[in-house]
Amino acid sequence: MKKAVLFLLFLSSIFIAGTLVVISEPGALVYWNENLVEKIPETGKLVIENLEYPGLLKIVKPGYAPFETSVATDGVVNASLVLPAYLALNTIPSRAKVYINGSFLGETPGVFEVSSGELILEIQKEGYLKKKMRLNLKPSELRKIEVTLKNKVTLILKSSNNIKALFNNKIIDIPAKLEVEPGSYTLKILETFYASPVQVIHVPEEEIYTYNVNETQYSHLLIYGYPENAVVTVNAITKNAPAEFVLLPGTYTIKVSSDGYKEIEESLEIQKGVQTYSYNLRTAVFSKINNNIQIYLDGVPVSSKKVPQRLYFTRVVSEKGQWYGFTDGSIEEYPESLSVVVMQDGYVEYKGFRFKTPALLNVESGESIRVLSDKEEKTLTILNNIVFDDSDKCAVNFYANGRFEVYVDGKLIGRTPIYIYPLSSGKHKVEFYYGGRVVSSREVVIQQGVINEVYGGDYK
């Protein structure tokens, strides 16, 4: 039993004590865990026995930078001593603490002996930001450094748009560069449409901190169509048309329904800004026609009392005058509203809604619309039908008895029917294609101030 105990003690001593070979400059002093062990002999090789691991090996020789390393097991340590470098350091303010590679050296101002090579210099003083620098010093080099410590962080607020915001109870324009103390701040964007109008910024203890402002903006989706007051649902949000939805950019599912009509459902990609979506619900019934007025549906005079119910560009002629707009073909009396067509590039505002041109509106007599374009901005009181265009953008409708491709002056513009297409006044060559061949080709003269109608296919 005693032999077994002695054997175990012998084994344990093997693991905690061993032999370490140190190769370094002759005459250098060798320390193990801060205790002097011996001097390196002239051979440059020292064998140390019965060491307990782990331990800190330190080798010092005047004129050279100290060598330090942690040793965990037996082996050979090749300690190449190098000439030191010197760091003459001054700070504003003074009495700042100096650290090299994490080890405290003293306070500024002063000249500090350091190892040559790559070093990390860190300067600390209470009430000021830490200053970190990466240095690469050559042996025997004297590097002079003067550092002005900062007590505030340079905060850079980045944005791709010019934004007016409230920061620390002051109105600023972003992008901006500010000097602030480390801590948390609230940024409040003063402009509309932004999805994150209030943002909290945590400023760390760094000389420079960059914050990318969240510029995600809401989109405004305007939905209208026939019949009015239809139930419109956009991603579980339900309203009655005409309706406005405030949404983040993305893909949404739109459903439109009304009693007696077929429901429609489709996906819509919402972009930044203002978008419009128009619908036309259909039923299997026919529309009734009043024979006491002359009606043109997609440019064709109606002779039957019933027509299929769908979306038509409608022109109504009676002794009261002429009316035009979009209907499902159900016309039982002359509409009381007036017709307004706006062709110039820009927008038209009516009853709080903004529509991108070209646009056709039906308004009551005496109501006002606001027209905004690159050329002008004006408010118009509507007393008669009007086509608001210019010689570069006249209103043109293209019809055919079917889906025909339409080319104007050799350029494809779409498939019939095409409504309120902008075209310059004067002569143009119009071709209707079906199945890859030309069905009809003609030269037309486009006029300003009216809705021009061009027929192709087997229309007149």
C-alpha cells in the first residue's frame, strides 16, 4: 500500500516540474514568476530544471528591451532580445495615463522605453475620451507624439436625403457633424412619410462615431374605381373606396369587392412616394342604355339597348352638350358632371387626392382643381369641359375590336384599348398589329384641345 502511494506521488511530480531550455544573449538575467533564476552563460544557452508550470519567463539585459512570455510546459524558448525604442509623449491636458500593449508605463509628459516593433498605445484621463494608436517603432527610434485629448465625440449623422430633424432639442439639417458627449440621444425627424420618425442613438466613448439615419419612408396608396364605396382590403386593412393607405414599400395583396360584382384580387408592388390603383369590378349582367341620348363606347356609337358590362371610355352627346369619362356602359341619363383632361407632366389635385397625369376627372360645375407641373402651378375653377394640354402632349385614344398592338411612328406604345395617351400635335403614322402582321396602317392628324380618337383593326 505504501509503495502505491509513493508511486502516485512520483507521477504527480512529473506533471508539475520539468526542464526548460532558454536561448538568449549571454549575460542576460532570467526571471521565473518575477524571481531571479540565473544569468545566461557565454554559450547563450541556459537549462532550468524543476520548474512548476505554468509560469512567466522574463529576460532582462541593459540596453535591450525586456523579453516576456508565458510558458505552460517543457520545451525550448528562443528569446531574441532587441534594442528598445523610445516614446516621447506629451498630452493636452497632461497627467494622462500611458499604456503600451495593456501594461501601464506612467503618466504624461515623459519619455518611455518600449519594445520596438508593432505596439498599441492607449492614453487615458478621467473626464476625457480614451485615445488608442497603433505604432510601429524601429530599434533605437525616438518617436515624439503630442496628443490633444477630446472630451466630446464627433458624431456623424449620415443620410442620402436632406432631412430636417430635432436633435438634443435643437433643429439640425442632416447630413450633419456634431460634437457630443458619450451617451444616448433622441433624433426626431420633423418631416412626414418617414417610418421611423423617432430614433435613439447610443454614442460610445470613441473619438468619431458614425450613425446611419433610418430613411425608410412610407408610401401613400390611393385606391379608387367603379363602383364607388367598394370594400378595399390591403393586407388585412379594410376601407371603403375611394381610400388612402399609408404603407411601407413592398409587395401587398389587394382585394376589392362589392355586392353584385365579382371580387378581384392581385399583388401590387408599392414604391416610395404616392401611387394610385384604379379598379373596375364586373358582373355577368348587361348595362342598360337610354336611347334618348347618343352614346359612344370606346369610340363606337351604341345601337343596342344592352351592352356587356366592362370598362369603356364613354362619350355622351345630347342637346345639353358632350360628356366624356369612364363607365361600365350603364348610361340612363346625361351626366351632370363636367369632364376635365390634364395632359401636362405633373399632378392634378382634386378633393384632397393627388393624381399623376395624364388624368381624366369628372367634377361638379364650380369645383376647383389644382394643376402642378414643371411649367406652372395653378388652381382652376371648372365651369365647362376642358382639355388641359399643349402641342407636345395632346390626348389620344386608340381603339380596336380586340387586343391589337399599336405602333406610332414605328414605336410600340401598347395594346388596345389605349386611353389618354400623350402625343404631339401634327401628323403621325399609326399601325395596328395582330398576330405579328399589320392589320391597318394610316396617317392621322392629332389636334390640340380635344380628345383625339384613332381606330384600327376591324373598327371603322
